[in-house]
Amino acid sequence: MISHPSRHCTVELQALPSRIGQVRRILSAQLRYWHLDPLIDRAALGVTELLTNVHQHAQPDKTCTVEIELLLDRLMVSVRDRDPRLPVVEDIEAVAPLATCGRGLAMVAAVSESWGVRPDGESGKVVWFTLPTPASARAAARPPRRAALDKPGHVFTDLGPRVDLRRPERTPARSAVAG
């Protein structure tokens, strides 16, 4: 299920390698819609690391929820899973230079403004990080002035791109219309 009320997007999924790429594409599309293009790379890297941790470590299953929310001056990205065990943060200096694991949370810390983890009830946790939003994006993210909403026939919607993870991805065929 994906919801897009206001400046909030939630994606529920199984943290499988094939789904992680789809979530990155959803996140990128949503950030473009919110005019936060400069944050795409760092947000995609952070969410990839968090979902990879769910895939590799979460028990009893890989079910999780990715949530992105545009706050006043920052983007909050969080991943909630059903495993109550809190992650162990490896000392980046202690990890071998060519190691392929043990760097995820250190990478999240490196690309984010702040990050953390909190228990989520008795059966889960939430790992989150924030990114500062550029001033131009904050201006674009503001809702329209009241006067614009009062114009006859004006309909204001704030719905982002819709994606259904239950169906395989398809690229629509383009057709030329003869005029």
C-alpha cells in the first residue's frame, strides 16, 4: 500500500533485493515531485542501506515500511520492521577496508544530517535519518496562497506518483499521433 497525503509517502514491502530497487525509484519520483532533486542520491543511498539491513538481519520476516516525510526544513526517511533487536553500529575504523558488510549505518550517518533508532512497541523498531532541504525546495513545497484556492474552478491536489508493487513494472509504449 502506498499513500500520498500532503507531504508524506509510505511504502509497505518485503525487503527483498528486487523490491529495494523499486523503492529507490519510488523515493526518487516522490522527491522529484516535491522539487527535492538535490536530495535524491543521499536519500536513495540511505534507504538502500536500511532496507539491506532489514533483508540481512530482520527476524521473524522481512516485512517493513518505508516512510518519507517532508517537514519544515528537512526530509525524514524511516524504515520500520518487526524485529525488536536494535542494530549494532560498527566502528567504521574497525571494519576492514575491503569489507562488503558492516558499513551500512556508518554510511547513513555520513550522508545524513542526523539519524537514530527507536523501539516500536514490543515487536519492532524504526531506524530513521534526516536530510536538510534546500531553501528553494522549501519555497516550492509551500501550499498555494488562499487566494489561489478561492478562484472558481480551481482544484488543488497534492497527489504524487502512484506505484503498485504488486504488479510487474511496465514501461508504457509511446505512440505518435498523426495530426
